[in-house]
Amino acid sequence: MDVLHLARKAKPGLGLLLSGLLLASAPARAASSILIWPINPVIEAEQKAAALWLENRGQAPVSMQVRVLAWSQAGYSDQLTPQQAVVGSPPVVSIAPGKRQMIRLIGLRPAPPGTEQAYRVLVDEMLEPDAEPDANLGVKFQMRYSVPLFVFGSGAGMASDAKARPGIQPLAPQLSFSLQQEGGQRFLLLHNQGPAHARLSEVRLSQGGRSVPLAEGLLGYVLPGARMRWVLPAGVADSGLGMEARINEWREPRTIPGQ
């Protein structure tokens, strides 16, 4: 789960956006003591909704707003746009300390048959008007949780180590990598030509008999048809490079070919 920390100054209209990443198989927790699970919800082809749980582990009530935005990638960055195919219900909740709330992620329009569609569920903590600013920074903090959501059309599902379900065509990413230089920096560029997203973690580069870790946890996502890039570590040469990563639900690391 991606967790964005939004720090707002007491004066309206001014803000600072900070970001971080979490990867875990268990429910994820951030500084405001809100637990969210699952961290990778899916609306399967035969389903019309999925459940997302919010739990308040703190000492004070919290109010949360839930929105679902269409997710695409262009120019090596994520793009989020309003949409009406999937909604979160209820859209606003107040959760008492020690309590939990289920949010139903409801598909109002099915994904096209045989396809995967990507969304981001944004869960924003709603600040109280009289919230005290941080004593050291002089700002008020709001937490934003950004949870990926994938919706499958009829006849399609996520490829994994599990046995394929009857009538379901497993969709898998098709990744390749290349090196790119721009503005004095070198990048590792990943291109996904498959029909499904790729969630990459535990990414390692190999060269000349040595292994260079690029990410121990989550590196990021590459959506179908998209290109994403990451800064190449210093000391990695431009030739003879290999790459492997944990991808989606496959248990073992997979080799990613170079272009």
C-alpha cells in the first residue's frame, strides 16, 4: 500500500506533499494508527464488489473520506482521473477508537471482457477544524492512503502460482528492460507489453558475477502498455546487465529480459 503524508499549514491554501511506500502481506499501518486491509483488493470477474476494511487503532475518533480514481501511467508517472465505474460506499465514515468500518468497493459498470482495469482507492483523513499543529513544524498533518485496486472483466483473472480457474484466462505482464540517459542521469526503464499490471518487489540487478539490489521491498508498478523508470544505481555499467524481481503473486523471482 502506498501511503502519502499530506502536511497542511494552518493557513488555508498552503500545503506540502510528502510520500512514502509500504509493502507487507499483513494489514498496513501508518502514523495515525489506521489499519487498512487488504492492501491489494481485487474485484474478480464474477464479483460486483470487494471489501476494504478500515480500523482505528488510535485513541481518538477519526473521519475518513474514500474516493476511487482511474489509474493510468504516462510520461513515467502515475495519472489519476475521476471516473464513475467504481465507487466506495460509504464515501465518508467516522470511526471510533478500537472500531472498524467496512468500505464496499462497488463496480457499477463491468470491465470489458478479458481485460484488467486499474484504479486507486484514496482514503483521506479529514482534519478537525480545531486540530493542533505539530509543535516542531507548525503544520497540521493529514494522512492519505493510496490503495491499488484491479477489476477484471468476464473471462479474465490474475495469473499466479495457483491453479487456473475454469473459464478464466490468466492475465500476466510481459516485461522488458532497457537503459536510458536523460539530463545527466541514467535510468532503468521497464516496458510492460502484457495485458496485466506488474507489481515489482525484491528487484536485483546482476552484472559481471555480482548482484546489486535495486529494491528490497516494493519498487513500484508498471501498468499494461506503460513505461516506467527508476534511477540506475552508481557503479552499474551500461552493458552485460541482468535483472530479476518478484512479480505480483508469483512466489519465486522471475528474470526480466533486456531489450
